[in-house]
Amino acid sequence: MKCTVKACSNLALIKYWGNVDPYWHIPTNDSISVSLGSLQSTTTLEFGSDYSDECYLNEKLISGEGYDRIKFLLQHFRKFTDFHDPVLMQSVNNFPTAAGIASSASGFGALAHVLYEASGFEYTEKDVSKLARLGSGSAARTIYPGYAHWLKGIDHDSSFAIKIKDPDEMRVIVSITEKSAKPVSSFEAMELSKDLSPFFAQKAEHSTNHIPQMIEALANDDFSTIGDIAQKEANNLHAVINTTGLGISYWNVGTLEIMKFVNLLRESGTEAYYTIDAGPQVKILCLPKDESGIIQELEELHYIKDIISSKVGYGSHVVSSHLF
Ligand code: PMV
């Protein structure tokens, strides 16, 4: 059967960075994310004996490392389900790919979900989360609307995400400073920094301590604490990435300009916080009343290439219109 799934990208408020077991993507610490409603991957997949696992992203045949990751996920899906037919897959992102706005999270989340759905195999959200994790760790959190908590677990069966809160009114302004793909993949950078950064273990310890604090802040709609922890997590993450001794850094001049801008906003009374993943884009967390004012000021900055503002998004779901 042909099926299509739409999935939102997600933004980590508590960051995943590094694996106890890199093969299965069993992370060093738990993480928490918010779904980004404006950033979507749509994926159509069909099983058929005439196909040979051809996969397209934005109308281009996927090859190289991206295809290896898809093959890895497919290989395990076949082992888990005993469903061996080849597939044809087409996927589109409505935002820049592999530039640090978690296209792998929405892409692999959509792929895992559409595989189960198109196969007709009985499945749970937990099955989708575990399978998505094999493509990209952060994809484990994509199936859920609102806020998700990835429980690190100790093996494939125990490492999956759960939903912790429905969408609320928070806004995320994605400030794009560079549209091309990042030079070092997050997986490669996290494995290198695990071995080389002197701050890797401290970051993981802080993240573990931040988890119950973030869960409490979300339950209380305590935006100040949510933002404060998210910004600290971003600073800790990049302290690790920037200290491998190999010159790896995802920041550019625009990243620094926006980080400063957000700190100045807060000093002048507008509550806003930044967070940054493995890329140069800065995501600004704010309340709906401040959204348009912040966007107006951002547009004046020197290094801004694009701005995408997002509400908290929905979980991955099946849709009826197909890409082929
Ligand atoms: O899922 P990956 O391998 O793309 O790694 C994601 C890493 C961060 O985005 C920096 C953090 C996170 O938790 O999403």
C-alpha cells in the first residue's frame, strides 16, 4: 500500500549529545524537545517487488552517508517485522536540509512512521520512536505533538521517547544565518567531542540534572525557567563542540550576532531566550505577545538570511495526499 506521513522537526530544549552505544544510538543522557509546527517533512512510501529501495529527497536520489543511514533503518525494520519487500520513497522538506534545523529528526521520524503504516504491520508509537532513533537520535522524539522526553534507556528496547506535554502558546523564531548543509554531521561531531572535549562529561551531567527541572517548568508553564535552562543547555553543548581541538564550531558571525541580540532583548525587558543545535541557526524562544516585535528587530540585523516563525507543532501523522 502507498502511504504518506507528515512529521515536524523538533528542537531540543535539553540536548542529546553523544552515545553510550553509537551503533544503536543509545544516548549519554535523556533529552527533551519541542515540536516545530512550521518545519515539516512529508514522506510517501510504497512497497513493491519492482522497486529497489530508491529514496528521493526534494526530488534528488539520496546517496552516500544519507542513504547508508536509510539502509540501516530499513535493514532493522525488516528484521523486526519480517516484511522484506523493497520500497520506493520520496520525501520533501519545506525548510533547508542538514543545516542545523533538525531535518534528520523530521525526515527519519516520517520514514519510520510511514514504513510501519505502509506495511500494515501492527505498531505502537514506541515502535516508531525506536525505529526513528536508528536513523538519527533526535528523530526518536518526532512522533509526538508538543513536548517529548527521550528516555535514554540501556538498549534498543528501552531507549525511546514519550510525550510530556501538549502544544502550548510558546513561539520559536528560527533565525537562519546560512542555508547550505553543515560541514560536519552531528553524529560525527558528537563522537569526536566525546573523546576529545574536556567538558563532555560535565555537559551530560548538567543535562541529566536539567531534566526534572525542565519537566517541572513545563508542567507549571514557567516560561522563564524553560528559556533559562534551554539557553544554558545550548551554551553547554557548544562549549563541548568548540573544544575538540580540531577547530569544529557550528557558529558563524551571524550566530554570535543573534545570541547577543537575544541577551540584549532580555536586558531591555523582552523575555526571549536562544538555543542552537548542530548548525549556525539560532532559535529564539518567546511568548506570542513579543513574536512580531522580535521579528521586526531581527530583520534589521546584518547577517540574517531568513526567518521562520513557528508555533509548537503536532506529532507525525498519516495524510491522504501522496507525493507520487
Ligand atoms: O539526531 P542527530 O544525530 O541529528 O543529533 C542531534 C543533536 C542536537 O540537535 C544538537 C541535539 C538534539 O537533542 O537534538
